[in-house]
Amino acid sequence: MGSPRGGKPVNTKLHVVVAVVAVVAGGCAKQAPAPPPPPEVYVADVAQRDVPVTMELVGQTRGAQDVEIRARVEGYLERVAFAEGSFVRKGDLLYQVDPKPLEAILAAARADLATAQARLEKCRNDVARYRPLVEKQAVSRQELDNAVSAEEAARAQVDAAAAAVDKATLDLSYTRITAPIDGLVGTTQVKAGNLVGRGESTLLTTVSQVDPILFRAGMSEAEYLRLAKELLAEGKPTGARQTPIELILADGTVHPHPGRLDAVERAIDATTGTLALQATFPNPDRLIRPGQYGRARFVSEVKTGALLVPQRAVSELQNLYTVAVVGADDTVDIRTVTVGPRVDGLWVVEEGLEPGERVVVEGLQRVRDGLKVSPKAVAPGEAGAAAAKPAGVAG
């Protein structure tokens, strides 16, 4: 091609190349990817409040009194006068042993007593008759001495016969076996017609006083030492703290009547390494019976100003506990913390956090140390931030 008249020739190919390069460069600049938005996580504030810490001990119930009913005299059992497993009152007839042999023994003892009393009366008359005759020398002094000795022997025989009557009367009373206390009676070990009391006091049944009911449980030696040291720090002797105790039954329900600590065993059981505790619970409805298993729950201590976070905010790996803390600039800080006891949906943090800090409760799998996040607060109820009222403590 020719150039325009009077001008320089135009390089058309060069213009095309420059235009293509410009278009390609503009297209590459528009396709660069934008940075991703920070991940969205849900956070909750670290709460601080006084937290009552409860303790639960597994144990078994027993009657306030467990009285074994035994046969105290030998004889054939005439009848069983109670319904097995029922409630009996003190003095109610439980068993009747055939009284006829013992009635005969009592009659013979009374006859021997009457004979001894008659003999004593004769000896007294002899002594009374001989005394004036001795003064008149109508009889010898030896005859009077013999009469006095016979009187003393007759008096001793009367005492022995009276004791025999008392024993026979007591044995006869043992044929009526009555309930010594109010309580629940167990099943009978013997039936009517059995011979009882021969050579031994045969066990017949057991009566248990169930109101109040006792509950015995074992506390580990470490827990005992911790509580004892707390009491000593408060200036109280060990065992002086009296807190209400709840009894959780086998079906998970709570006994409606709170109990109290009744006694602490003298020594640690060397076989189990536990210290036995005994609590007393009212049982007016006789719902609880001896031998039932349950758990005693009570407040063991109160942590003042404890830091609380939802349990789902804590990650555990090989006994190492971590939380993801979101700072003021929305940067994640993964921290190792020391945790304490759990209170419903909350976990007490002993070390590693400060009051008011924010911890991640949802989205932990999307965060790492130093990552920017988009935090959103969750409601206190959803985060489990409301501490539960401890068992056995009102208000």
C-alpha cells in the first residue's frame, strides 16, 4: 500500500499487534480471584460467677434398725401371725410357740414353791416353840440350833423355788413372739409346725425400721482429704459442715425428702480405700426399703468467681483441653486451658481465660490460630451460659 500524499508510510501490522496485546492484558486483569470472606463463627462470652460444685456418692440403703427375730425357747411353732413383707407395729404378735409344755413347767415350779413355803413355815414354828423351852431348859440348846439351821435352809429353798417360778414365767412369755419396733417385717424363715429353739436361738425373720432410712456410701480418700482441708481452712473440725443431701433413686427420680449427714466412719477401709459416710433420710411413705441402691448428691464446695464456658467450646485431645478465643480484632487465638468440674452445660475453666473474652462455640472445625473470622454472638440460653441450681440448695 502507498502512504498518504506528503506523509510517512503507516505500519498497519504494528498497530494490530499493539491492539491485541492491550485486549489480552485487559482480559487477564479482570479474571484475578477476589480474597475469600472470613469464616462465620458463633461465639459466647466467658461468664464469671460463684458456682456451687456438687458431689455424688453411690451407696445402699439400710434400716435405721434391723432387728433379727429369734426363738428364745424350744418348742413347736403353732402359727405365723403376720403377712410377710407388711408393716407391723411394736407389740404386734408375729409368732406363737406351743405354750403347753412350758405351762406345765410353770405349774410344777409353783407347786415346788408352795411346798418350800410350807416347809419354811414349819421351821419358823419350831424355832418359835424351842426358844422359850431352852430358857426353861426343857429342850437342849442343840435342838434349838438345829431348828434355826432348818429354818435358814427352808428359806433358801423358798428363794430357789421362787426363782424357778420366775424363769418358767419368763420362758412362757417367750412363746408369744412380738414385734420389738415399728417397721417392715421380712419373709418368715420357718413355718408352722417346725421345731424351733433347740440348742440355738433359731432366726425367724427380720424387722427393719424404715422411717427414717439410712444410706451408706463410700468417699474416696482423695476426696475426703480435699474436703477435710477445706473445713480446716474455714476453722471448722472435719465433719462439721452440714449441707442438705439429696437421694437419687435407681430410676433417676429424687427422693422428695432431703437428708442430712448422720455419721462418718472412724477409719478408711483398707480394702476399698474409701471412707464410709452415713446419711439419714425421712421416709414417711415407706417408699424406700433396705438394700436399695442410689446416689447421694450434695454441695461439696462453692467456687467463688469461677469462669464458665459452654462445654462445646472446649476441645479435648489426649487430656489436653483447648478453646478458640476471638480477640478484639476478630483474630482467633487457640489456647490451652485447665478445666475444672462441669455444671450442667458449662465447664469451669481454672486457667487460660479472662472474664469477658469471647470463645467459639460453633464453627471450631473452620478456625485456626491467627485466622480472621466473622463472629456472631449466640443467645445465653443457646450457649448454655445459665448455671444450674445445685442439688439440695434452695435459692
